[in-house]
Amino acid sequence: MTPISATLVTGATLEGRETLIAAHLPAGVRSAVILEGLPSGSTVLYPTDTLDVYRVAQACLCCTGNLVLRVTLNRILRSRPGKLFIGVADTAHLDQLRSWLQQAPYDQLLIVTPDLGAPSTQALENGPVSPTSPVQ
């Protein structure tokens, strides 16, 4: 079984994370997105034939939100998308989340790729910003 490419996406706003994910969706590849946080009226990503969008309430995904993330992730993995994005609202425990995704059983199911970082709120206020490249 070929592992699924998984990318963590960070950013100050849900809209920024969604916009960045939308810019990196591979054409013609069935993808899935887990977004931490609920939209405040408008959204960039909508489910389609090639895109599954899952939204979870904002909570630290490696701590209090871990059970919700596990259940959602396991459901997604059963459908075998070609690409997975996980939009993370709080980067405080990003290293722990990345490490958790690289441990059993997910180490056999996922390949964690370099993170993507959406522009900060301050950068957005300073003018138009194109999606950033992977965060190292």
C-alpha cells in the first residue's frame, strides 16, 4: 500500500490556511483536508468529487483535540486519498503533532511532507501576499 502524502498547514487565520491549501491542491488527485476551526461566514474550500473537506472545532490537535483528529484521520485513511492536508490553528505543539503522525500506525500510512505556512495577519494587512513556499 502506497503511503499518502500529508502536509501540515499553519497560519494565523482559517481563511489564510484554506487559501494556501487551495493553491496547493494537485489537479486530478483525490485529496482530503482536515481544517481546525470553523468558518466565520465565508469559506474557500468546498467538497467536490476530488476533494473531501472535514472541519473540527479548534483545540490543540495533539492534546485536547487528539481523539477527534484520530477519528477523522482514520475515516479519511479508509478512503485512500492521494493527498492529505491538515490545517492547524495553533502551532504551539506542531512538532508533537508531526511526531505523532510519524509514529505507528500512521508511519506506515502517511509520508509527512514539509509544512506550508500561510501569511500572518500582519502580513495580510500590509498588502497582497502570494501563498508561501514550504516552511522548513
